[in-house]
Amino acid sequence: MLDRQNEPFGPDTEDDVTTLACKVDYLSRPDTYIPAPKIVTARETHMSWVFLAGDGVYKLKKPVRFPYLDFSTLERRAAACWAEVSLNSRLAPDVYLGAVPLTVAPNGYAIGGGGRVVDWLVVMRRLDESQTLEALLAAHTVSQAQVLHLADNLRGFYSHAPRVTMDPESYLLSLQKAAAVDRHVLLNPAFDLNQGTIERISGIWRRFLRQRHNILAERVQRRFILDAHGDLRPEHIWLSAPYPIIDCLEFNPRLRTLDALDELAFLHLECERLGGRWVGEVLRRRLAIFLDDDPASGLFLFYRIGRAMLRARLSIAHLFDPHPRTPEKWPRQARSYLAIALAGRLSACWPVTPDTGADRPASRYGAVGGSSLQTMVPPK
């Protein structure tokens, strides 16, 4: 069995598992809903069950505990449901309709019934999934106009998002700690990932942090750290009116506290993984001046490498589960993130001579390109 250090604590009791199964069974039946749809599609995620029923979507949070969240009690799940509705109103105000209780009486469960409240459901308007950025990338039908609209949407969001005041040293320490966790998990020999690749990427990332930490400190001082979306992936972004962005990371404000440029680097990474790097490039250029994205600094690609390591770690960590779904998927996905990180061109934006570490800045807001990461590999 794998080291379970990063495994979710899971339901607290066997009763939790049984009760959850009963709730899932009830919410999977068409006659549960008024009006009754022809079919209910149930989807399981790591933290929730999602039920697509006619024009509505109902989300039930699992009674689980992770190191970074706790849904183990009714009160905590209720609070998380209302937080999800509130926070997602920022980018999807017409999609999140509210939260309703799941009740139980002698005759069984009911949505919003008069019995005892046993859980809570987030209620959403159902959207056309063929219009997500992920689906449109797969169909090769994304237009530049749609991408520019998305960029302007993000600019409006970041303009109004609450700024987070913090000590620059605390920010740097949080980055270091997160990267250390990523490295530790990825180097677990049970996962059979290329340790040389992981160490090389990690060394490049740490070297940048060591030599250019002043850039990060300045971002904090200039208040680029804000309460962001937290999970800005193409599957959460719709490119048709009213252009909602859903599934904000609601359960832990610390994980949502980001440099907006970091979040954009994450979306850029995900677009490239799905074969749409050009989308990320258009977004980056459109927002460059607004986010003070100077290619000479190398900061954007520093953030992107960090995100690739995080996503690789989250992918492979599914194998900590006793019975992971699609176990063959996660090593392949982790390796794809590591490959993107290694193929990045951090040195093209901030060339460094191995012996002196001397900067040779590129032109501000210029194009990204040039040599590989090799010049930033720490000398042996």
C-alpha cells in the first residue's frame, strides 16, 4: 500500500458511507424532481456528487475531510454550500440559484421538504457543456473574439476582486512550502515517475525563487495578491453568453489567495495541455499591461512551472485512494504536466549564466521565445 500521507481522511464512520449511498440513490432517480426529467445523470468528483436533472444541477458534498478542507459535519457542508453560491455569484451570477436542504421524514427523503435536515444541496442552472472552453478546444472551434471576451471578463473580475494584505516573507514562505509538498509527493518511488525530471524542474523553480525573490515581494507590496477564482480551468469557462465561469474554489480562502498572474499562468498551462496554447498566449498578451506581466522577469513562467508541479502532484495523489477511479489515467496525466514544465522556456525570459547568475533582461512585454531551460539548471 502507498504511503497515505496525502490521502483524504474520508468519511468518519461506516454509517457515513451507507447514508451517502442512500442520498445518492435518491438524488439519482427522476421522480425525485419536479418536474421529473427523463433521465438523471450522476457524476462523482473527489469531493461531491453532481446530479444533472433536466434544466437543473444539484450538487451534494461528500462527508469527507482532507488536510485542506472539512465537510465531515452537516454544519460544515451547509456553510460550504452557501459559500459556493456566494463566491460564484462573482463570475456566474445567473447560474448559482441558491442552496436547499435535503430533508428526511418517515416517508423518505425530500428536496426542501418539511422533515429533518440531513444535508444541503447547491442548486444551479444547467449550462450547455458543448460551449465550455475545454469542449471548444477539443472541437477546434474557439474564435479569437471569444478569447478576447474572456480576457476582458477576467480583467473586470480582477479589477474588483478584494486585495489580500500580507507580509512578502509570508507569501514567499507559502510558495516554498507548497513546492516542497509537491516535490515530496512526486518523488514517492511507488509512483514510478522520472525522479531526475522532477528534481530538475524543482531545482529550476527553487533557483528562480532564490535569485529573484525581490520580484515576488514587489508583487505583494503592489497588491497584486487577491481573492481569485482558485480553479480557473477550461472546463469551468463558458464562451457563450452570458459567459459564466463556474466552480470557484470555495472551501479554503487560503487556496484562493493568489497573484492574478499566477492564476492566468495556470489557465495558460491548461490550454496548452489541451492543445490550445494560442488561447493562453492571446489571454496573456491582452492582460499583460494590466497585470504588469514583464517577460524579462520570467515570473509568468515561474508561476506556470509551479502550477504544472502542483497539477502533477494532484493527479498522481489520486492513487493514494484505496480504490481510485480510472487508476491508469493519473500517472499519464502527471507525466504530461511534468513534460510541459520541462519544455517551458524560463531561461528565454530571464537568461542566467550558470556561474554568475547575471541577468540579461529581454524587452519588456516582448515575445517569449529562445533557448531552453538548460541555462537555468543548477550547476552540479
